[in-house]
Amino acid sequence: MRASMIVIGVSAMVAAASVSGCSSNLDIDKLETTVADGMKTQLNLSDTPTVTCPDSVPIEAGNVFTCTAELNGDSVEVKVTQQDDQGNVTWETVQPSDAATP
């Protein structure tokens, strides 16, 4: 049996504003890297998970979207919430729904 990656409630503040002052979208590459590094550090993982977020996310206070973290074939959802209109976000992992369990 393969061990599952169980991650619940890990959270961090991330500044993910676009490096271009002209853009009104989050810097997704920076966000994915920062969340992956944060998960590795906070969970004391030996490998860094691969985090994938939507390609284009407008900077908008209160906007919530989902990314996916994968490690060793296991996936976990990461809920990202924009804290302001400057690109600051918090993230937390989301426990899979118990509804899918027979």
C-alpha cells in the first residue's frame, strides 16, 4: 500500500503580485514555487511537491481559487485566497471530501 500525502491546514502569506507593473494578474510561476517550497518546509518533506495553479488569475481582493499539489503520485487541493489588491495571498491545503469515501 502506498502512503498517502495527507496535508491539512498548512497556510502562509505569499506576495504573488506580478513582477510587471502593467499586469493585473498574479505571477503564477512565483506563486506555484512559493507554495511548493512552503509545503516542503512546513511539512518537512524530502521532496518538493509540484504545484499547478490556473494560468491566469486577476489580482482582486477576496478572490479564491484552487491549485493542485502533487507528490509521489498523490494529489491535494490547495485553496488560495487573495488578501488584497496588491497580490498578497494566503494558502491552505484542503482535506478531500468524506463524501467520496464508501
